[in-house]
Amino acid sequence: MRAVCLITIKPGKTDKVLESLHKKRKLLKEILPVTGRADVCVLLQGSIDEINNMVIDFKKIKEIVTTETLIEVEVNLGW
């Protein structure tokens, strides 16, 4: 299963958060600083429980303000 986690961080704390995220390599496929409503986009791959636990772990980083996780779903379009 794959997911995208959009992370908003406190102003001026990007480098510290990126450093903390790079230490959590197990499920992280990519860490992307981005522009827009989020500051960092993290691509995750693992089971739903592993993704859930990783996002909960993100919230332990005090510089992270909010997270929004988008989980890939399979859709049968009947084609």
C-alpha cells in the first residue's frame, strides 16, 4: 500500500524537520520539500498499520504542526 503524507511545519524549522524525517527510513520512499498548503510531502510504502504508526510517529516531532495522509485505494471501474 502507498500513501502520501502532507506535512505543515513551524516557520523556519524546515531543515530540522527534514533531518528528523531522514532518520525514519523504513517506510519513507521520498521526502519532498514543496510549496503550497503543505511544507513537506512524504511518500510512504507499507501496510496500513505501518503507515498509520509512521504518521503517529511524525506527530512526535514538535516542529510539525499538522499532517494530512492520502492513502492509495484500488478502484474497480468495471472495464
